[in-house]
Amino acid sequence: MMEVSVEMQRARENEALLRRQVEAWARNDLDDLLTLYNEDMVYIDIPFSDRPVRGKQAFREYLEGYNAQFVSGTVQVEYTNIVASSTAVVGELRVKARYVGEGAPNGGAEISWRVVLIDTIVDGKVSTEHAHFDSMAFAKAIEQRDHGL
């Protein structure tokens, strides 16, 4: 039987870390989610890369505002692809939720968008996270709902 290398084991741990991270976010369990990040972490929403979020407290505040855009319990995540190494993990996701944020009609709108998360892992926790998503997906979904498409 072949022995699993340290690098392969860390890659598996980093994939599990990403899954736990995404699942905690989808449940809006910020306490659990933030245990997975280093204190001095940096989060960058690529469409808004000029406004990085630095540190766990600032990230919590950012997420409280971001997650308020969705009806609690409606966020569903499908993993399209995950690639992990001993120092990083990349996840491609499809997310669905009931959006009640800015511009949403009364009762909200069911929306779907794709996200790519790129995490650098240091000491078993997320040190930096880059989130790539189509920032127009929300506007397009609301526009389609408004026009009955």
C-alpha cells in the first residue's frame, strides 16, 4: 500500500477546509466560518479589488452586510470544481439564493451566480481569499424577474 505524502494530505485537508468554509457561509454561521481564517486575513472581492477587507472583525462586518442580502436558509451551493495543493485551494461554485438586497422586488428574487474562490492557506487556516464573481449577475437576475423573463 502506498503511503500518502505530506503534500497530498495537506491538499486533502485544504479541500475539506474549503468545503467547511462554504457550508458555514451558506448557513450564515459566521462564528464557525471565522474559526477557519487567520486573525490577519485579507479578503478581496475581485470586482471591488480596490477595497480589500483586512482582519477577521472587518470580515465579519463585511459578511453581516453581504449575507443580509439573502433570505436565511435559502443559500444552496453546488461545487463545480475544487483544486487543492498543500498551500492553496481553488473552488468553483454555483450558488442559488433568494435575493432581498438592493433592487429586489417585494418578496425577493431567486438568483443564481457562479463564484471562484482562491484561498491561500497558512497554518491550516485561510490567510488570503480572492472571490471572483460576475458582479452583474444580481442586476441581470433582478432585471429578468422584473420583465418576467
